[in-house]
Amino acid sequence: MHKLPQHDDRPRLLARRAFFERALAFAAFVALPACAAEKSGDAPPGEGDGEPRPKDLPTLGGAPDTAQGRTLAAFCDAIVPGKHRDPTGAPGAIDVGAPGLFFDPSLPAAQYVGLLALLLGSESQNRFDGREFVELTPDERDQVILALTRDDSPLELAIQLAKLAYFATAEGGAHLGYPGANSGYVNAPTFSFGRPMAKEITSDGNMP
């Protein structure tokens, strides 16, 4: 028996495939037209776009430095908090680049980033006196997300996408100890009885 590889890329590929499938489900679930995403009018990147920035986030986790990118980074950090606010320093969504997956043009979720940012921004402004989602405290962001998930909202799937984006990375899986060390059973002392347990299969497919 061959030993299993210490590091297998298949779990990561499967996680990315799961993210892709969930992204398709997210796209299919959204009832609003795709043009609604354009209403958010994402500003060009750079310090001059006039949009507020999440001062509590040390990084955007691969998301672009735009209004939408900053909103999605804050959203992902709310779902899987980053190490900057984890007592144990465990890596979170922004630490492993999970927000960047939402902007991957090869994934169908990218075209609905504007809609997701619009949902978060609207609820944030209505609930907290006109403040943007990125201006809220972590607790306030949690309140916004909780309010949006009480109804039949696409945000439920977006939350799953954020989690899958985190687990699709090697760092996210490694933090949970997955897949873990595995040297196979070749060297296990009780792996084999040291003798054949059966003869060949007969011509009709039965054991003798």
C-alpha cells in the first residue's frame, strides 16, 4: 500500500468547487435584476474616492480598495473574525484572502458583489443613522447581518460563501488541523496478518 501524501491539494480544490457551486446558487437565488448591483455605484480605487474606510481592518484580504471591496472585507471579517480581534490570534477571513474570492471574475458571485454591498449598506444606514457598514463596530455589523438574515434573504447564502471562501484556503484548513498528518497504514504493526486471507476469486465472481 502506498502512503497517502502529506499535503493533498484535493480538499482545497473541492472547497473551491463548493464555493463555485454556492456562488451559482447565490446567483440563482437573487430575485433582483443584476442591474441592481450597478446602482451601488462603486467608486474607483484610491484615497480620493471619498468613501469611508474600515479603520479596524488591517487588510482587505484580497478585495480591491473600493467601496464594495471594503464592505465585503468588513462582511467577511464579521463572519470569520480575523486574528486582529481573535483572543488567540487565530487567522480569519481577511487573513487568508477570503474576500478576494468574491471578486474573482471566474466565479459567478462576482457580478452580485454590488447587490450584496447594497443590502449591507442600506440596512446599516437605516439602522444606524446613515452610517455605512464599514463605519460600524463589529457588534453593530453583527446586528446588521442578523437583521438581514431574519427574512428570506440572499444574505444567508452569502454567509455560506464567506465561510467556504475561508475554508477553501490552505491556511483556513490548517488552523482546524485538516487534513492532518497521515502516513497511511504501511508501518502500522497490526496492519496485516502476515498471510493471505483469501484465494483468488472464482470465474463466476465468488470467493472460494
